[in-house]
Amino acid sequence: MSASDSTSDRIRTPNGDIETTEILKNLLNLEKIKENVYRGNSQYTSWGRIFGGQLMAQGLMASFNTVPDGYPCNAFHAQFLRSGSVEKPVVLTVERVRNGRSFINRSVDISQDGELIFRLSASFHKIEIGVTHRTPMAEYESPETCAKLTENGKIRHYDPRIKPPAAIMQAPRVGRIIDENPFSLVGSNDKEIRGKPTATWIRIGSETLPQDNIKFQQCGIAYFSDWALSPAGLYGHGIGKNGNRRLLQHASLNHTMWFHPAKWNANGWHLYRVYSPAAGSNRSLTAGTLFTEEGKHVASVAQETLQRTEDVKRINTRRNRLKKQQSKL
């Protein structure tokens, strides 16, 4: 999905539209239709299609509803098969793939009007004691400092149009208060910044998820892991008004997330550091790491995105040819 679009505080339910400040709680409050089958509401978006983070969070919650307590999610893999309409609720069907002593596996299909739009495969692992290590977080300006810098106009919000439940702002490195807005990097033709890591501070917006409920905490992070990720695949390729290429199509293909055992609060700020190790055939791979404000590495993410572009010269040549043909009519 494109982070340049905004989500809304309107929810589509079977009984009509509602406005709410507790968007995630509403999306995650799935209605049980029958055993292993649930119905979920859809959040409005300005682009008319369901936000990928909504489907991942709802698919994960549907899985959790069939898993006993004491088994947090250790990983999930999601496939975006078709675009979903925000005008309709979604139906989630859970397959109980395996119930082991240490691991539990679930598969979730999400559909609209009987058509499959999304599939999620999730693994749940009973906490064990073993070796532990984490990637340390680099030094970035704190959320408080970034908020002040934003107010002073020295840095920008990632996208001021983004509405709850996601709140996002740039996270410049300590001592480097420069404009590293991801969208300015997308428009650059500098080959040296391809694959360049950037970071944002991200958190749940105005609502508060239950801090002692691992289901809501992990679903909340799954929701906002779809923000601020895919643009990294376009850094240094001159995409945009001032660049040499135009973005024609942009869609998430698949998304994988690994949760690392830790106690954290999805309501707090998280540093989301992202980069793109490879791109080709109109597909880009982006990867991200999520840290708590205290620097604890709590999750890792990878996403493959379809990003079709076209050379501006070719576009202009085609337009000029059409103009000539029309002038002869």
C-alpha cells in the first residue's frame, strides 16, 4: 500500500457506517459467525481499497481466537491476492493446521463476496528459555526531540495526512538534523542512496490497546508494520514530478513478520528502520526492524512490493504522438 494515502476514522459495518476514535479495537473485535469463521469490519481509506495492515491484524486476531493462552505469535506470512473494497466487511475462515506442544499453526483466508483476497499463515510458540541476543538500535533523535523539530519546521511528519490509528514522524540520526523524508529520497536520482536505511517513529494513534493482552499488542504492531516500508524500494530511482520516472502501479504482494520474545507496549513509540536490499522485474524487497523507544529489538519485517514505473521520456513521446494523431482528425 502507499503511505502517501491516508486512512479514515470511519468504519464500515454490516449495520452501516460508524465513526470511532478506537479504530483498531473496532477492527479487531471480530464477530463469530460459526466455528472457525468470523466477520470483520473494514476501515475507509482515501484510495478505496482495504489497507494491508488491517487484513494482517484481523487475520492474526482470527488465528489468536483459536489458540489457547500462553502461545504468542512468533511469525506470520501474508499474501495479498486481490484488492479488497472498503465498502464491505470481510469474512475470515481459520484452518487449524496443527496443535503441537511447543508450536501451533494456523492458516486464515479472508474473502469478500465469496472471493479470496488475502491469506495468512501464522505460527505460535510457547515461550522457552534459551540463548538470547538482539540487534542494537542505532542512535536516533528521541520522539520528544523529533516532535519539537517538527513543530519548528526542521523536519517533517512522514505524511501529515495519515490519520489514526497510526501516528508517524521522521526519525533523523543524532547530530544529523537534515531532511531525510522518504518521499524526497524516492524523487532523487542519486544511485548512492539506493538501499539507504531510513527511520521513522511510529505508534498507535489516539486509542490505547490493552497493555497486558499479547493478542492486541501483536495485532497492533502487525497493523502499523505496513506503513513506511515499501517506499524504500524506490529510493534513488527518480520517481515523481521532478524525476525521470513515474509510478504507475504500487501494491503489496507479500509480507512476513517475526516477533522476538519481549514485553513491550504497542501504544508507545517504536523506531521503524527500513531499507531495500534488492529490486528488479518491477518488484522490490524491503526489510525493517522495529525497536521500542528504549532500544529493544522486538520485531523484524520483510515485504515484497509490485512497483511498476515508466520512463518520463517515453510517456511524453506517446503523448506527443497522440496529439499529432488527434490534430490530423
